[in-house]
Amino acid sequence: MTLALVGILVTATLRAATPLLLAALGGIFSERSGVVNIALEGIMLVSSFVAVWANFVTGSWVVGILGGVVAGVLYSGLHAVASIRFKADQTVSGVALNLAAVGLTEFLLNRVWGQGGGSPAVNRVPDLFGLNLFVYVAFALALVAHWALFKTSWGLRLRAVGEHPLAADTVGVNVAKMRYWGVLLSGALAGLAGASLSIGLLSRFVHGMTAGKGFIALAAVIFGKWNPLGAIAATLLFGVSESLGTIFQTLGVTAIPTQFFGMAPYFLTMLALAGFVGRSTAPAASGVPYEKAH
Amino acid sequence: MHVAKESGLSKAIRDAVEAITVPVLATILGLIVGTVFILLAGKDPVQAYIAFAQAVAGTPRAFGETLVSTIPLIFTGLAVSLAFRSGLFNIGVEGQYLVAQIASVVVGYAIKMPATWPPFIAGMLHVTLAVSAGALAGAAWAGIVGLLKALRGVHEVINSIMLNYIALFLCGWLLNNYLRASSGQASSHAVQPTAALTQGLIEGSRLHTGLWIALAAALVVWVILWKTPAGYEIRSVGLAPGAAEYAGISVAKNTVLAMALSGALAGLAGAVQTLGVNRKFFETTAFVGYGFDGIAVALVGRNHPLGVILAALLFGALARGGPQMQAAAGVPKAVIYIVQGTVIFFVAAEGIWRFLKNRKLKAEVKSA
């Protein structure tokens, strides 16, 4: 009985953590390069739709995943151009993209399938040893991200433009180019995250299906201290919190209200930021447009 | 070059024109994008816009309903713009709005005015209490963000986002455990009649006296920001925190103050909407969006109370006209979100306008 419960908890945790981890990795690349990306939520939503659409049209989940990633890159491209080329306020640009994503997906849902609530079912990305393929991909990508950020010269340049763009510029690093890398990669990863929701966890698009997961991923970026391995730990913790809530609710345990599990990730992140649970500090130039001196 | 000395008036006019150029251009671009999407939906834009105009101001009742949609946006727009003026981004209006709704419902329901009191006095007092409770709750919720920024240096955007979601879960929990009339209901107890704002300012519409509170709030914000020492300090911190600190203005104190004032305005939005329209707290798993729209209203309104009122009217009309346009002309109301997102995007990406202006200047220099 206990063993079975632990098994359910572990599976549920991994499932819940997967989209969060993918999106958080995206957030890390963007913020490490110096661009705040609160549009993760909107990018995920657009991608979760396009993944289903591409899958529906071609009947192939591989094309579905590709569609999600391409949509993520294109949508984050708007954020990249606004933030890097036109030096927009990055938070405002993110808010605009999140809002437009809700409208865009609702509009397309209506146009493509003529219905408001959700899409028809498509075939899911298959499972491997009882876990969805996305789970393995997410954790593998976290390790790759860690290697890329901290063990390659590309990663060093990316982090340099996020910490001190002027210094990086002085030694010949192309600040704008590295930031485009950061934001577009965040789009690709948030795109994967979106696809993992709609054709991994479920097999259809549901209106507003991200339901704040992009913001929990943002919390995981911070709680994990802008570090892919930290993000693994953070998303697992948030995943446990989510699945414990569900399990307690299913079993009818009322000692801890489900809402408290729901708020735990956000509360923990606030504590972490305030320095009560290990200090976490953002890349120094994150959120600041870089004006090249002429 | 000959430079004529400008009179104060013509400078004021030029400033005003400059201030509204970007919002107006962004709005036009938003409508163009909206038109494209209406065409993509295979609908006639002219018909859609006629349906839209009808829904927004076709009858006195319709205009009253447009104002109903405008009222919360005036408050949330003011909330965001006041924070902007002190250099803070209050993206947490959604959460402050929620906790204020709960606070005003609690005070509006639990306190009972003596039946022997004249209705007018009982009403004034009860409404004042319930509205104040909402404002205080919003101020406290936002004050947490201000305090954490002032004391621990934590960026306000992240904590505001976190507190939005905490508020969402907290309010759900409070509703579930303490505020429901019975367990089957999806809403709280209704407030007492004495705590409700009177509806029907325009006959047949739900337009309520919260409109006067909203306009008064805009005036008060203007007075605070531009006619009081406290407002001068808040704006100084927003323009140049380093210089303000050097001049003896406490950045920490003003950060907390500005966040709390901004939260109080967000709280007013929640309280007035509750007492004027909903009369109770409805179960929700998502944000209503007044807070996010407030960001748009503040940006388009150039963070000035008068601009905020006009921008709130624009976004109030969009909110009111969208669903009606869907019903009357078959245009998906999602187009409205796309228009809103586009307007915000183009106001945010101000660099685009500077870029276009500079290119025009360069072209003129070349041809000269």
C-alpha cells in the first residue's frame, strides 16, 4: 500500500515537473543573457496550440513537437526584437505577449475547429517505461543546459552579456547576438514545454491550458538560482507540492487544504528571494537594455 | 538658427501632443491588426465595427454598461501609474484586487447597521467602511512587496507575481471554509443592502455610484502627485533615485509608501466592483484581468490621471464591445485580446517610434 502510494507520488511528481522544468530552462537562458522573460506563459500557450495543430494536420507527434518548438521560437522572437532591438520595457512586452497569446489561441481554436473549449483529440507522444518521453527529454536537456552554460565558451559569453554587457562588448562579444540566442532558446524550450502539456500530458488543446505554469516556471528559475541543476531541484519540489495536493484531495485528507499546496511554490520563492531560504540573486544586467556607445 | 521664445501655453500644448502621439499611433496600429484578424475570420470589418459602436454607445443603457466596464480600469490604471511614477512596476494589482474583494465582502456582510438609523446615513457609513476595508487590504498586500524591496532589495515584479497566485489560492481557501452561505454555492454571502453602491445612474444600466469614487480617486492621485511634498518625493525617487537619496529623500520609505498607495487604489477597484456590481465574492480559478488591463491603461494614459481616465474608457469600451461584437457580427471576441496585446506591445516598444523618427530625420538631412 505505502509502496504503491510512493510509486504514484514519484510518477505524478515527474509528470508535473516536466513542463515546469522545460520552461524554467528557457527562462534561465533568457535571464542569463540579460533579458527578463515573463512571456513564458504566453509562449507555452501558443506552442501548446500549434503542437496540437501540427499533429492534427499531419497525424505525426514528431511534427507536433517541431511545430511547438517553431511556434515558441517565432513568438519569443517578438519579445527578442522588442527587448533587444527596440529596448522596450521587457516586463511590459511580456505582459502584452501573454495577453495576445490568450486571444490568438482562442481565435485560432475558433477558426480551425469552430469550437471554444478545446481541440479534438490527437495522438499523444508515447510513453517509455511508464513515463512520457517528454520526462526523459526534459531532464536530459537540463544536463545539456548546465554543460552549455558553464562548460563552454558560448555559455561564458552568454552569461557575460547578462552580468556586465559593457565589459563583454569591450572584449569583442556581440551583446545583441548573444541576447537573441538567449531569448530564442527560451522560446524553443518554452515551446517544448507547451507541447509537453498538450500532446504529452494530454492529447488535445484546452483553452487557457497553461493556467499559470509559465509563472511557476519563472518561480523555479529564481528558486533554482538561475542554474539548470537548481531548476531540476526546484521543479521537483514544486512537482511534489502539486501532486501531494492532488493525492490528498483524492484520498480525502483534509488536514492540509489543497490551496496551501497550490501556493507553496510561490511562497517558497518569496522566502528564497528575501534570503530566508538561501539567497538568490539575479544576473546583474537582467532586464536592462544595452545601449551601445557610439 | 533662430529660436523664438515659446509661451507657456504653446509649450503645454506641444507637450500634450507629444504625450498622446505614441498611444494614439499604437491604438491605430492595434485596430489595424484587429481588422486583419476580423478579415481572417471571414467577417466584414465595417459590420463588425458598427456592431461594436452600437454595443458601446448605441443607447444610453449601452453607454452606461460601457462605463461599468470602465470604472475598475480607472482604479487599476491609477494604481499601476502611481507605482510607475515612483519607478516601481506593480504587476500585482490582480492579487491586491482579490484580497480587497474578500475584505469588502467580509465588512459588507458581517457588519449590520442598526435598522433604526436613517437609510442614507447607514448606507454612507457602511459603504465607507467596506470600501476602506478593501483599500486597506490592497495596501497591505502591496505593502509586503514594498517592504521586501526596501528591506531586502527584492525586485517588486517577481514578488508581485508570486503574491498574485498566493492571493488566488488564499481567497479560494477563505471562500471554501468561511465565506460560503452553503457548501454547494460557488459564491460567498451577499453583502448587506446598506453596503451596496446604488445602481442605475443611467436608467436600465448597472452604472453605479462607484463612478464618482473613481473620478474622485483620479483627482486625489493628481493632487497627491503634483501638489503635495509626499508626491514630489515619490516622483523624485522615480526619476532619479540616486539624486533623491542625495537630497535627503528616503528611497526605502517612498518605495513602501508608493507600493501601499498603489495597492490601496487596486483595493478600491476590488471593493467598488464588489459593492457596485457583484455584491458577493465569486469562486474563481483565474484572474479577472483588470490588473493586467490596468498596465495597458497606465501606459496608454501616459501615467497621468486624466490620460488614465481616457485610456480606461478606451479599454472599457473594448471589454464591453468585444462580446457584443461576437454576438451581433459573429466576430470572435478573442480579437479584442489581440487588439489589446498589440496596443500594449507598441506602446512598450517605444524604441520603434524613436527609430522611425530618427530614420525620417536622417532622410531629411540627406536630402537637404
